[in-house]
Amino acid sequence: MIGFTADSIAGAAIRRKIADKDLPPGKIEALLKRRTDPDNVRKWALLSTGVGIGFLLLQLLSADMQDEPIVVGLVLVFAGAALFLYRAVIRRQSSP
């Protein structure tokens, strides 16, 4: 949520600066289009889902194990798996 808010504020500041410049409409559209990258959105969606699954599985551990280093390891394993999945999807899209 914090990242989304920061991104929205930064996007508004960029759009305000673009509006202050005297640029042709085609150039403005190209600048704003570059900002929304669906691959980047997919990466963060997969990463946050993986971390969420890791935290969800932590709830299944017993209470005495939740203070162990396995907590961090489990979350990082799912985050890494999500990034590997993202890389596989991108490679599949880029191959002919």
C-alpha cells in the first residue's frame, strides 16, 4: 500500500512537470506510456503473491517455531520462486 501511494504521488509530480512543458501531444503520450509497463506490474504481482503465500504458510507452523529463522527463509523461498516464475513467463513471451 505504501509503495502504491508513493508511486501515485511520483506519477502525479511527473505528469505535472510534463504539463508545464510545451511538448507536442505525441511526445507527451510516449512519455506517459513508457511509465506503465505490464511486465513490471506482473513482476510485482507475482512477488507480492509469493510473499503472501509464504506468510500464510507461516500461520500453519506451531507457535514455538514462528520465532525461528525458518520464518525468514520460508518467505524468501516463496519470493524467489515467484521471481523465477516471472523470468520463465518473460522468456516464454520473448521466444518466437
